[in-house]
Amino acid sequence: MTEPAIAVENLVKKYGETPALQGISFQVYPGEVFGYLGPNGAGKTTTIRILAGLSSPTSGSCRVLGQTTFKNPALYRHLGVVFEESHLYDRLSGIENLRFFAALHGVPTARIQELLQTYDLAKAAKRPVRTYSKGMKRRLLICRALLHDPEVLIMDEPTSGLDPTSAAVIHAAIDHYRGQGKTIFLSTHDMTEAETLCDRVAFLNQGKIAALDHPKALMRRYGQPVVVVQLRPFNETSEIEQIKLLNGAVSLNQVAWEDDLLTIRLPLEQGDLGAQLDELRSFGEILTIHTQEATLGQVFREVTGTKLE
């Protein structure tokens, strides 16, 4: 079996007497995008700091490419990190930022130009980074992390706050990097992003791994597929009264009211679904009916007991 690119075993981290990580274990393999999900304060950033060699564990082990991470400068030749914060030199231009870090790794100039072209930064390369948009800064951070063509890439919220176009560029970069057989450790709050990109995901909650598997397997295990019905009520009963009436007649999963229409979600697996739909027809005109699969967002709520922000 292929050796893991990242191997974490019984990892514990305490700050004083406060536990941040409580004995977590997981492995990530070459060519895999591994999603690391969980609410704020769960311990994700602490894990990333240990993986990147910026913090030492209290106990347990953390190895990247077979090497311990803390106080191991040789590992940085094989590791790239994209932090959520920019950590760029704003007064320098984009190309000057890359030249500085390229010199640290002994990377040729041609590699800089290649990355600037790939991530659509060539035209802005000589502008000060302080003039860059958030999306441009994020792409420059990815260029910086990929300068030395690392075998393992750690990404912390790489698309947070970005518009769909900028996010799509980063998603394409992740797919391309995986296609080269490299390893991506991806921390994100975007469940759709995780569902689309990740081969496996781990949910971290209160410093412990609450669930770990392929996204679809987790959605089957924890999620609940629903039938989504859009209804135009026959009468003008107030919103609250209408929902009270529906709750008395139908076992509802969720109800939303928008533009004089009700969107109703019914559990797909309930035995009396046909009767429920017939009952809804007595309240209004049914405009659309479609099924909706379980989502990682449902899994998130189930295994962490919290709502997505």
C-alpha cells in the first residue's frame, strides 16, 4: 500500500491546561485532496500550525513525507502552505514578492513567469501588492506556495470571501495539482467546495475527529434526502398561520416563505410521502416538485451540533 504523505497519530495539543487537540489520528495519501472541516475553535488552525512546523505537539506524532515537522527546515523543500491571511509584502510588486521567495528555494526566474501566466497575474506583476484585489492576492499566495513545486500543499480557507470567478481559478489549480499526483490538505468552511473537490473529509469538533470518510459515504450515513415542493397557497392566510396549518397536516422538514410562495422540504424516506403530497394539494397549487440529495452541510450540523456560519 502507498505510504501516506501525511500521518497524524494520537496528536494532542494543549495550551496550558486547555486542550486544543485531543488525540486525533488520520492519514492523507499522495494524489488525494483531504478536506479538514469543522466549526471555529475546533482545532483546525492548531493542526495546520503543527503540520507546517510552526508549533510542536504536546504528545503524539505528526509526520509529513515520513519526516517530523517541528524544527525541520529540510521539510520546507517539499511543503507549500497557503494561509488564510495574506502574509505578503504589500509595498513590493507581485513579481518582487515571488523573486524574494524564489531566492530562498533556488527557483529559476522561468518558474516565476510560468506561475504568473498560469494564475493570470502577468499583467499586474509589476504593480504593488497593496493595489491587488483579494482574489489576486490569494492567487499570488498560491504562486508563492507552488514556486518550488512541493509534494504536499496545505491550504487554509483558500477561497474565503472570493467571488465565484476567483474561486473557480483556485478550484482548477487544486484539480491540476492533484492530477500531478501531489497531496492537498484543504481546510474550508465551504461545504459545497469540500463536496466537489475532496476525495475524503474529516470533521473536527472540540479537538476530536467526529467523522472521517468519503463525502458521499458521509452524506448517506448522516444526511437526509428530501422532496422539495414549491406551493402557492389558495388563501391569503398570514405566513405564521399558514405554516401552523401545514405543520398540523404534514410532517415537515423545513418551510421557507418567499414572494408569496412556500418552499417545503419533506423527508424522502418517510412512508406516507404520497399522502403528504396529497395533503399539500389541499392548501395550494403545487408549482414544482423535485428531490434533493443530502449535503455535507447536513453532515456538518449532525456531527458537530452547530450551524454553518
